[in-house]
Amino acid sequence: MAETDKNFKFQIKNFVPSGHLPQGDKLKIRGFCRFILDILFPPQCVSCGKKFETHTERVICEQCFALIPTRSGFMCLICGRRVPQFGEVCHREACFILAAATDYKNPQARETLHALKYGHIRSAAEPISEILAYYVAELILHHGLPTENTIIVPIPIHKSRLRTRGYNQSLLISELLQLKLRNELRVAPDALMRVRPTKSQTELKNYDEREKNVSGSFTVRNAESIAGKTVLLFDDVYTSGATMREAARELKRARARRVVGLVFAKA
Ligand SMILES: [Zn+2]
Ligand SMILES: [Zn+2]
């Protein structure tokens, strides 16, 4: 392994997002609330249920975290073939290339993601972004992903869903990913906008329904921020791909140079 690789991995491993820590009184109040909550509901691993010692933001234990596999390289979304190098074309009609950090089949990956999306545990974004940072760093170091003129665009959620969930998990993960990659890639949080609410894609089983559900649901808010760029379009999970195809088409319309569909887990 080259010396620069090792340094990069070491930096990623030891990065602590200090900007996220609250200060002063806020810290005291929060600390007290946490103390009470920890007594009532001791924190435990979302996967194996192992109890943690109190005062931790951890959601998954080290042993379970180590069981989440990391993929390498890209994938053609038409035929599913692994594409090792960025820029290599497998199927020309694909409007983006897929980059999936791990598999949705993996129970530890799935449980961590569920904690974030349905369990309202924000700190679950931490291990997810950790896996992604390692995966994206590998794409940069060994699979030709350029960092220049490359931006991360999280899939937006409609403001009605933002109100009920309280946060956009894709934006949360993207921001942590930027920090862990030491600002090597930047997030453009408002580049894409959701113009109308859609049903959850998981409720729709057939292809046509899913396509129709998301059709015309995105618009590019700031075309200048997209034109000529390589866009890492980020979503937490890839299933039928309908959402990502729709968003990617909009980005292409705004003259994105290349679109990479970056996801934490592929179903
Ligand atoms: Zn565990
Ligand atoms: Zn292909």
C-alpha cells in the first residue's frame, strides 16, 4: 500500500467532526437529558442489541460494524457489470453510473440505515458516512474518480416529508461525508429541489408506478452550479432506481458533465 493511501485512511479513521459538538449551556442541558435517557433506555447496538456504557453516540458496536462489507469500483446499471474505472462506458444509454458502498442485503448495513430513517436516530449517519468515506476515498485513489469539478448533490426530500422526519437523511450523510473526506469534495445542498411530494417508492411495487410517481418531481435550482461538473448524486439506498434516474435526467438537462449515482447500499 502506498504511503499516501495509508495517511489518507488514517486521517479518515481519526477524524472527529468537532463542529457538531454543542457548547456551553447547551452542552450542560443536553448532557443532563442524555444522562436521564441513558438510565431509562441504555444505548445499545442496533444490530446485536449489546448494551454500551452510558454517554455514547454510538449506534452499532465495533463487531457488527466490521461485518458491513465495502464494495469497490462502479457498476453498470443496465447490465450490473462491475466497472472498475471512472469514465469507462459499459452501456451508453445509461444516464449515470452506479457507485454503491455496500449491500442492502447485509443485515448490519440495513439495520443502521433503518435506525436513521425510521428510528429517528440521527447519529446513525456517523457509521454510514464512515463506510461511504472509505469507499469514496478508494474510488478517488484507485478507480479514477476525479475530485476537481466534482460535487456531491444529495437527493432532496419534499418539505412536507422534512416536516415529519425532521431531517433529510441524505443531506445529513453527505455533509458528514464531506467532513470525513477533508473537504476534498463539496456538498451542493440546494442544487436540486423536490417540486412536488411523492409517495414512498417502497409502497409501489411495479416499475411503471414507480416511474410515474417520481416523474417531474425534481428541478435544478441553480444550473450554474451543475454545468460542466461531475455530480455524485447521493441517495441512501438504491432499489428500482426510478428516483435516481429522474434526478439524474434533470442534472443532465442542466448540463452536468457526468452523473455518478452514489448510494450507501444497493438492494
Ligand atoms: Zn452489535
Ligand atoms: Zn452494462
